[in-house]
Amino acid sequence: MDRTLEEILEAIWKADETGDGNLQGIQDKCPIPITEGDLEALERRELLKQQGSRLSMTDEGRSVARSIVRRHRLAETLFATILDLSFEKRESLACEVEHTLLPEVEEAICILLGHPTTCPDNKPIPPGACCRAKRKTISSLMTDLTDLEEGDTGRITFIRSQSHERLERLTALGLTPGTLVRVFQKSPAFCLEVEGTELALNRDAAEDIFVTKVA
């Protein structure tokens, strides 16, 4: 779905949580301007209903919004508990990740964090199938960076390191959850391409970075 429409559905969900379902209240929670064209597009997709100045989601719209909010708040929790990022940084990254997070990666993050029920801002995280099934095993689709072959591309899921210094260094290099990396050399040095930039890592650092392989 178009990212703009996802942002609007997310804002409507958040407005519903606070009981403020009018257009202005929703706009206050949306990072982009809401146009009449956007609302008409959501109505055509049968995701939204308009009743004067009040907007309400259809069952399908709520399902889509629920998934977006879940991905966002799981990402926020990951960035806060594992990367110890500031509110501004984790919010910015979560806004990006919520639109791209694969279902299996979303589940892996939830399992890794122990199926959290609230995010760092104490807002509820909608539960997923993994929560209801109380799953404890992360999908085999996820692996550490060293398991990728030369030429393979992966999307970073999380960083395991307990060293705050290492986490800060990797983050400064652009190695954050959601980032695409391509391995172009494994020996004698472990080398990556990240957003057009080439980086060399020691093997210990590479083993701390978990990714999902991208075809």
C-alpha cells in the first residue's frame, strides 16, 4: 500500500486510542498533511468511512492499521532495549521500518523481546500470532551476517551485542535494523556494502548482526 495511506491509517488508530476521531485530531497525529484525495483513495479501497468530520476505519482498515502500529511499536521497543537509542532517533527509525518490515522479521523481533505488550512510551503493542501461540523459537530464515555468501544481500533485523560502545559504533556506520547490506568479501577481511559505502568489520562484530536474506 502507498506509504501515505499507511500513515493516515496509523494516525486514525492512534486517534481512536485517545478517543479523538475527528479529522483535526487525526491530522495532529499524522506526520504528513491529509488531503481529500487521500481520504477518497482509502474509501475506494474500502478501508475508511467518512461521517462528516469524523473518520472511521472498516474492519479491513483496522486490520491494516493494526499491523502498521504493531510493527512501529515493536521497532521502537527493539531500538530502545537493544540499541538504547534516544526517543527522537528510535521514533525516526521506527517510522521507516514500519513500512518495510517483513512478517517473519516482525515475528522474530517479537520473540526476541519476549512478546512485549507495551512500547517504551507505555502504549499497547497489538499482539500477533506468535504472541497467542507463545512461540519461543526464531525463524530459521534469520541468520547472522557471517552466514551470508559473497554477493548475498540481507536486511538487518537486530544487533545482539551487549557492548554499548560497539552498538554505537555500528549504528554510526549506518548498520541499524531495516538497513540492506551486501557482502562482497569474507576473507581475509569481512567487507560489506551499505547504501553505496564499503565497510570492513571484524568477524566478532559481524556475528552480532542478524539479518534476513533478501533474494
